[in-house]
Amino acid sequence: MRERLSLWAAFCLIVAFLPSQTGSVAVMSVDLGSEWIKIALVKPGVPMEIVLNKESRRKTPVAVCLKENERLFGDSALGVAVKNPKVVYRFLQSILGKTADNPQVAQYEKHFPEHQLQRDEKRGTVFFKSSEELQYTPEELLGMILNYSRGLAQDFAEQPVKDAVITVPVYFNQAERRAVLQAASIAGLKVLQLINDNTAVALNYGVFRRKDINSTAQNIMFYDMGSGSTTATIVMYQTVKTKESGTQPQLQIRGVGFDRTLGGFEMELRLRDHLAKLFNEQKKSKKDVRENLRAMAKLLKEAQRLKTVLSANAEHTAQIEGLMDDIDFKAKVTRSEFEALCEDLFDRVPGPVKEALAAAEMSMDEIEQVILVGGSTRVPKVQDVLLKAVGKEELSKNINADEAAAMGAVYQAAALSKAFKVKPFLVRDAALFPIQVEFSRETEEEDGMKTVKHNKRILFQRMAPYPQRKVITFNRYTDDFVFNINYGDLSFLSEQDLKVFGSQNLTTVKLSGVGSSFKKHSDAESKGIKAHFNMDESGVLNLDRVESVFETVVEEQEEESTLTKLGNTISSLFGGGSSEPNANVTEPVTDEEEVIPEAGKDQDQSEKQEESAPEKSEEGKEGEPQAEEQKDDKEDKAETQGETEAEKTEEKSEAEKAEETEAEKKSKIQKKSKISEDITVELEVNDVLDPSTEDMEVSKKKLQDLTDRDLEKQEREKTLNSLEAFIFETQDKMYQDEYLAVVTEEEKKQITGKLSEASSWMDEEGYTAGTKELKEKLSDLKKLCKAMFFRVEERRKWPDRLAALDSMLNHSTIFLKSVRLIPEADQIFTEVELKTLERVINESMTWKNETVAEQEKLSPTEKPVLLSKDIEAKRSLLEREVNYLLNKAKFAKPKPKDKAKDKNTTFTENSKANNTTNSTEEAEKVIPPKSDDAEEVKPAEEPPTAEEKEETILELNPAENTDTESTESSKSEKHIADEL
């Protein structure tokens, strides 16, 4: 039993120390705002934590500074922005995926006139040109920031991090989403999903209120006003039943409204311009402060601080030292003045709420509460206007306005990662912009005239759930053709939003190989050209493939072998029906969506299709479940009809029966088979061209070179600091007694001279030297001082190590003497074991005495013979031998006591021989007392039950098992004594 326990313990220890598969796995989320970035992390042992930056702050400015020889991020970059705004790039989100003629590009140039935005002739987008050599696209700059974010996460996690979920604004279109993915690819991040920031907030809210969600739908509005934009989202929470995990909570995006340019940054710009006006009115300088970029950067920084303070105070004084030409600026600003400056902005606050209600086709009465999200919702006037617009008693603030999106996104990252297991929370996001397929076809009218009809087919309607797949079938094309993928009806957008939105044409798809596929399968029936679309988890639309599908009839052999018949019989018994293969094993034809050429019918069909889209594509199977149910219904009807016909044929003649039997045989012989031929697809992007593969590689190399340069700089600074510290510390040690005692005069002179030489070199050349040269200098100095440091370190360790060895020698000697006193009958140790311990004690004591004596003869400047590692080795050897004997004693069983039995037997015989007046007393002495003896033999605790024994084995506690066994053996001995 003891051997089994030992093996089990060893196995459990081995398993416990094996490297865990998830030990080096961590995932992160990046809440990518227009002004701030928040990073959250999940790793084994750290559930959902916000990552702190190098300044120990929980959020980091989205800013990158690119000087000629260095690169700075976050707060460090903002510090440079006040002095040299030309080299600091901020608020990049608004120009991602935008062409040069987009209104937001012009707005960016107005806000940051220090930057030169140039047009990329190849893609039509913009890039920053700081010099002839330094040119960066917005995607490259964002890639730098994402790579910096990953670095912060890796430092926090103390392990590599590559997988991430990134938040994007819900109003981002296809081009903008692709731009974020390109930036992540440049940064080397694996994007698990682009999640809408409003969805991430809703997920975070739901995860921590899981118990409050039930089958009754709860509608909640999240009003998010950040630095650059505002969104209002209506979310429905309720529990739903799923096949995989039973009843689970779900959130569904019902309605969204947004304002791209309404945010805190626009308020800060109004304050900045107001402060500039106040400074000019003071007439302390003849120059216009608005023409000084550096002064305007200082005013913007002060305006940001002023906006925050005015949210809590009625008035505040703005002051800047040396604003321009060494002139200080000071002015008082009241909250009422601030509200007057932003009056038109506050009037736009209710707009997103109305849009969200219209999209969801709901009223405010159906909304249970309105929850504030985003830093700019802290402005009192925003809350006052919003409260009046929604008509509620109060606005809820029961969520972290800054970190909710990051925490929701990291929960989704953990759910998508294979390394973590989280409680399911279903998310049904919604596509904000409808997408349709457009194609033209030549038709012939009744009068013989040929006309070209333009057809539209809605692929994803507004607020359609995703991810989901769609298949569109073109039935009337027999040759190569072209169709377009465009945005659908965007009439819900304002005229300004449409201009900002950009191109409404997404992609032109050119198909080739259609005609050749029809020639190749001319004897088969065409089932159309099928285009397979997929809107993935990130809301990005992809055309997976296009295929030409045909259906042909294959004849089976009439004669079947005996084995085949037997197999069909068995399969019909266990399968419960026909042995024919299921048609839905391959891609079904019955569930494909067909394009109707007539425009009117086409639109109606599209609407019907989109109404059923969530049900058909919820599982991502292109409507297969629904198609299978329809097929089963048809089979059931066919079987029922067949039974009815069979009843009627009982009355028919034998000849008619024979004819019908022959017809049934012929019908069973024929079987339909599907053939698919892949069609070559050529895509022509119409909105914003993606960078080519070569351009992406160039961008990655550009960022990698900058990263290598930063790492080289950090390594050089680290080596330089180490060299400086070593020189100063060692020079100081050369005056300390413990170091002077272990060096000769010659050694002291050599070390001191080299240190002085290195110090002079540092002053003259060291601060411009390369990393390699600095490392060589440091290595030479360490090699020179190595012997001195070794002798000092050994002398420091001797007292503690020798004391520990002496203590071990004393304890082991006492232990050996005690063991020798145990009677031979009770001895559990062998003579060999005791002699081995005695030999180790003697050898250790002899070695210690001889080595210490030899060391005392040596000079402190000589290499010591008494080494701390040898002392520790001797102590460890002694400890191992003693522990071996202690463990043996711990698991040893006590020997049975036969003398007790003889004693009881003797008492019994004596009591029978003597028949005196004291016979009663003798008899009482002979009978073993039950209560007293039972108390002596019985252990302090009750013996463990079977369950407790099993638990003890799992806990691997051998001592308890040994005690249990010894208790049971002593109980059995007592029982025998009672019987005697």
C-alpha cells in the first residue's frame, strides 16, 4: 500500500511541475479611441486586468513622436508636442481609410496645420511628409502605436502576447475596418476580432450582470461621447436556448445612432481659440498668437485641462508661462462662457438618440435606462441636455466610462482564444450599413426590342446581424459576366455624413470561366452561378468563392450483391429510413437564393430574403437547417402519399401491380448528383485600394528598423549606465577595509589605474561610443576585479555557512546517539544505515577541521581553499542522510507486542488455580477492562471512511495512511486479547 502511495505521489508531483500548455499564453484587447488608448490583458492567474503604462497610468494618449534619432509614445510624445508639434502625430483615427478629397482630411489639416499631408497617387489616400526621407501613412503610424501597446502588455504579462481584439467605432465602413487590420498586420498582431466599441461596452455591462438577465427582454441605451465622436446604442438583453450550451444570456444590437464629429476634442478646440482670442486682446505682443504653432499647441494643452476643471467648477483661471516671446498668459474663464462657445455642439447631443430609436423602431418608453459612457459625458451641460431629451428621471452611471470597452473586448478575446474557458455570452452584432449586389442583364421585350435591365439584390440589410454567410445564385448567365458589390440605401445619413462616408461602390467582380464550365457540362442541368459571401466577426465583407453548379442524373446498377443488400437492410434498420445518402451532406441546392430578373419581383424577393436572414444564417451555415426541415417535410408527405396509394392498389389487378412495380424500379435506379466548377474571380476595389503585398512588406520593414533602432538605443543606454555605475562603485570599494584586506599593493595599483583610465575615457569618448565598445570596456573591468570580488564574497559567506554546518553536525550526532539507545527488538534501522550516517558525520567533521586549519595558514590575498559551495555541499549531504532515516521512521510500522498476550494468559491460569476468598477480586483483574483499554488504543480521531481514504490518497499524505493502518492493526490485536 505504501509503495502505491509513493508511486502516486511521484506521478502527481511530476504532473504538477510539467509546463502547462496555457502557461505562456496571454491575450490582450486594445480600446482604440481617437485620443486615448486603453489596454486590457488576460493571462493564466490574471483575469481581465487593465495594463498600466510606463507612467503607471491606466490610459495612454494616442500619440507618436518621430524625431530623427528617437521615437516616443504616449505622454512622452505629448511632452514634445508642446515644444515641437511638427514631429508629433495624433488623432489618426479620423483619417484612416480616407481618400485625399475626404472632408475629414481637410478638417484634420485645419486642426493640425503643422503637418503636411500629401496625396498617395497609387491609392488615393494621404501620408505624412515630415522630410524627404521620413514619410509615413496613417496605417504605419497606427501600427507603431499598436506595437507599443503590445510591448506594454508583454511587460505587464511577463510573456509574449500576439493575439488581440481591437475596438473600432461602430460607424467604421469597410475601408476603415480594413485600414485598422492593415495597421495591426504591420505591427505583427494577430487580430482575433475587430469589435465595435459600443458592443464591447454592452458585453462588459452584461457579463457582470449575468444573474439579472432572464427570458424577459431588457432594452438599455448606452450613450457614448468620447473625444472625437458620439454614439447611442440600444441593446436588448435576454436569455436564449442554444444547442451547444443550453440557456445562455445574449445581447443584441437593436439600434445605433452616431455623430462622427461631436466630442470633447471639438469643445477643446473651441476653448483653445477662445484663449487665443483673449491673449490677442491683452495686446502684450504685436504678433498674432494663432500664427505661432508652438503657442497654439500650448493653448490646446491648457484648454484640455480647463475643460476638465470646468466640469466640476463654475470658473477657473487659465495660465501659461512663456506662451510666446517669453510673455506669460493668464485669463479667467467661466463655465457659462464655455457653454456659450459650444452651444451648437450641445444642440446636437440628442441627435444620436433619435437615430438609434428610429433604427430600432422603438420609443423611449421601451428603454429601461440610459447609461453614460465616455469621458466627455462628464460635462454637466451634456448631461442636462441628454436628460431632457430622453425624458428619464436620471442618467445611469453604473459602469466605468473609460475602461468598459477595453474590459468587454478582453472578455471577448478570452472567449475566442483556445487557451481560456469562459462562461458563454452570446453576441449578436449588427451591420450598420446595408450592402447589395448590382448587375445588368440584356432582356428581350415582347416587341422584339432588346433592353438592358439593371438589377439590385440586397445582400445585408441595415442592422442585419453578423457574422453570417450569404449565397446568391445567378440563374440566367451562361457566359462570363460582371457584377458589383455596393452599399445599399444610405438615405438615413445626412449630406455631410455621406461626404465623409466616401465611395458607395465597394467592389467590381469579374467572372471568367463561366462559358467554359457550361461547355464542359453541356449534358447536365445548370443550377446557376453561386457566389458565396461572408461577413466575418470583424464586420468585413469577403467573397469566399464563386462556383458554377450543375445537376446530373446517374443510373445505378440494377443487380446488387448480397453484401450490398445486407448492408442496406442493416442501415435502414438502424437509420430509420431510406439508405440513400442525404442530399445535404454536400452543399445543398434547395436552399440557394435565386436572382429574379424582374426588377420589381427582385426587390420583393430581396426583402423576403433579408427578413429571414437572421434565422437562416445565425449558425453561419447559409440557411442549411431551414433547408433540411423543408426537405424532411417533403419526404414525410411523399411517404404518407405512398402509403395511401398502396392501400388503393390492393384492389387493382395483378397486371397493374406488375406494371407499377416495374415503374418503381426504374424510378429508384435514377439518382441526382451535384457537380461544381470553380469560377475564376477578379476583384477591382472601388472604395479605397488596399496596399499591395510589396507595400505591406516595405511598411513592416520600416517599422522593424525603427523598433531595432529603439532597442539598440535602449541597450546602449543600459550598458552605458552599467559601466558608469561599475566604475564609481568599484572606485569607492577600493577605500573599504574588507576589499583592501584581500588585495596586494600591486593588485590595488593595477585596479585603481584601470578604473581611472576608464573614467577619463568615459568623459572624453564614452558618451559617443557604440554599444559594442561599451560592453568590451565593462567586460575588461569585471575580469580584472573578478578575483578581488570572489575573495570578499567568500569571506562574507563563511560565518553563516560554517554555523549551519556546525548545527547540522550537532543535530545529526545527537540523532545518531538517540537511535543507538533504541532496544534491538524495537530497532527499525539497519546497522548499515547507522554506520553510513556515522561515517558521513566523521568525514564532514574531519574535512571541516582540516580545511579551516589550512585556510587560517593562508594570507587573505591568496585564493581561499575553504569555499562556501563546499561547505554547503557537506551540509546538504548530512541533511540528506538524516532525512532518509527520519522518513523511514515516519513510515515504519510498530512491531506486534507478544508479551502482552503472555501476560494476559498467565493471569488467567493463576485465577483458575486459586479458589480463595479473594477469587472475585482476582477475576476482576483478569478480565480486560473494555472502556479504559479502548480509550488507550483508540486514536484521537475516528478512523476515516472510504471516501475520506480516497481523498487522502488524492491529497498524497502518506503519514495519515500509515497511522490509519497502524490503528487498524492495534485494534485487531486488542480484539484478540479480548477473546483470550
